[in-house]
Amino acid sequence: MSVFLRAPRGVRVIALRSVFSPLTLVAFLYLPLLLAYALASPRVFVTEFDSRKTLSWSGFSFFALALALFAAGAWVGRAGPRPRFGRPPRPPTVELPSGAKRRSLAVLLETALVISLAAYAVWFGLGIARAGGPLELLDLWRRNPHVVKGDILATVPGVTTLTQLAVAAVPLALAYGLARRGSVLRALVVVAFALAAVRSVLYSERLALLELFVPALFLAAAPRRIAVPRVVVYALAFVALAAGFFAATELRRTYVYTHDFSVGRSTVRFLGYYLTSINNGMAVVDHYPARTPLYSTGDFLWRFPGLRDLRVEHVPALGTVSFRYADSFGVDPEELWPVAFAQQDLDYEFNVFTAPGFLAADFGWAALLAMLLLGLVSGRLYARSAESTFHRALYAMWLAGLFELMRILYFTSTRVFPAYLVFLGAWLVLRRRERTLPLPEPSGVRAATDPAG
């Protein structure tokens, strides 16, 4: 079906879910950011980001091909697989009542959210204790927010990771309509949003709120169709809201050190997080391709609490077995990249590479195939989101990573691994409870097709 539909009075309307498609993001987010980077003056990088602009033909070609292959994969994935020639279609199925299934899913999501909120309480409680009290924490954040982020609210391995269970539980609860008014899940979802907002401000991690807001926005908007002019207005309003929230948090965080609260600085810093990421990715393509094999794509494994420091002594025929990345691959990224940034005249404050850049650090130019696969998965999830409630919730969470594709590699990071576990648990619950039966065949069909008939 075409994205554009004809309203009764001839007004063109658009299905809002198409605004969130991978191809829309390529056309209206990724490519404009790449173009803005190419056109940005090298002086801006020196004066605003204390970095050298690393634009090169090889780096630009890599990024252009990466986005083109991502778009191609998304196009193919959106179309979906075709049935093989001559294979009869599967018989239609009837889903049995799902009351027990919904109850089991609600219990799973309530448990995940309770664990997430408890982890937040432990993490923030430790921060309050380090600061000497809640008022002291706020006062210190007002005077020196970098100390709050780096020391007072330093992440607690395992505990901070568990806060990310909400990243999956919230979209699943919203997609399945379980967060009804007055329900326990509704209250837990509201608290999760509130704590993510506090985290985004005090800990200077805006992604924490984006991970909940973007899925909720998609789930609310996807079923709607509105006139095309309104889409433009809503898109501009969303950009203004995002930029305003960024300005309020970023300038408050840096004003203490710069005393510059101007609109110009706000704009530069807002775009800078993406422009510097592309800039760093260009340096990776040119000077450090495949330097850290599988590091970013296996991030959840290398940083997994307990496993990352595990060493087994005196293993027969192997000696000492270590699961540390540096021991396995002979390079320590935490030591490599600060030195590499200094060698390339880059500011390590902006220390991410974009998804294509991180993949280039893992695979070199073979990362282009990874971008094709990423586009294929994204396109398929987008297509399935129109047919399946489960996939609608999964794509809603996936969208947070798509919005950040030109800054970080979200999909394989440690922060999203707990969310995948919740989705796996939800799938097992739905799979176990869901039973289907074939529809009865019309009378006479069996007699005509059964050889024994």
C-alpha cells in the first residue's frame, strides 16, 4: 500500500509510522548530518571541539557507501521474503483466548520494572551517600556537574546495567496495552520515566530518556494517519523539543565552566555530538581499520560483570584462560583510543565513532557488509511492526539505536543487552502460552485431495 492515502476531500495524508522507517531516517537524518559535516569549516572543529577535521575521500566514500548499503538492506528487509514457487500457503490459524498469556506477560514486565527501579534506587542511593545527602548532591551538581558524573554517580557494574531492563519493559507494556490507568504497571512505567529524566540531567546521559521517549512516541503515533503539512509541523516540533531539552541540560552542564549560555553555542554543541562522531569515524577508517576486532560488536560480552575479569589458571593444554579482551586480542582499546585521539589531534571528550565508525574499527572495510545486514534487520523489523504487536514493541526499542546511528553503535552495547533478555523472556512467555489450531477444511476438499479417498 502506498504511504500516501487520499482523504475524502482530496487532502493528502500520510501514515505516521512511515516517518519512523529506516529509509526515512537515512534521507532526513543520516545524509543531512553527513552533508553538514562535509560542509562544516575546519575552523569550527578547532575552536568549538578542539579537534582537527579529518575529512578524506576514503573516509567520506566509506560513510556514503555505508549509508547506501544500509538503505539497500532496509529496502530489501521491508519487502520481506517471498514464498517459494510451487509451495502451498500455510493453513490459516486461530488463536485461542490469551488471558493467561497476558497475565504472565504482565508479571514478567512488572518484575523487570521493579528490578530496574530497585537498581536505580541503589545507584542513586550510593551517589547520595557519597555526596553526603540529597541536597548536597544537588548543590555539587550545580557547582561541578563533571564531578557528579565521574565520581559521585559513578556506575556500579551490574547494578547500573539492571536499570536498563526498563528499556524493554516499557515499550512491551505500552504495545500490549498493559499499562492501563490505575494499574501497577502504569505506576511503574511513570516512575521509570521520572528516574530516566533525573538520570539524563544529573548524570548528563540524555540517551537514558531517549530510550523511553522514542519508543513511546512511535507506539502512540504509528497507528495514526494525518495530513502531510501536519507531519512537517510535528517533525519540526520534535526537533525543537529535542534541541531545547539538549540546550537546557547541556548548557546548564557546561555553563559552570564556560559561562556561555548563547544560542550559538547551544546549536554548535547540539550538532557537535554528531559532527565529532563522524569526524572520529573518518579517522578510524583512514588510520585504524579493524584495529579492535569484534570489540564493539561484542561489547556486552567484554564488559559483562564477572566474566570480563575471569581468569582460569592451569587449564590442561591451554594454560591460563582469560576472558579479558586485551588478553584475547593483544590490544587494549581503553589504552589504544586515548593515544590514537592524541595522535590525530582529536579531543577525547568526544570519543565515539558513529555506528559505521565502530564497525570499521571492528572489521575495516568489511564493515560495509555489516551495515547492509544492519539495514536488512532494521527493514524487516519495521515491516513486521505493522503485523505483530511483539515486533512493534521490539522495533520501538530498536528505534532509539536508529536515531543514534550517526553517533554510537547502540545495538550491540552493554546497555541494551538486558533489554534483549526481557524481550527473549516475553517471547518465551508468548510462545509457551500461545496455541494455534488449523481451521477446519471445507467439506469435500479432503475427499478430492486425499489419495486414500
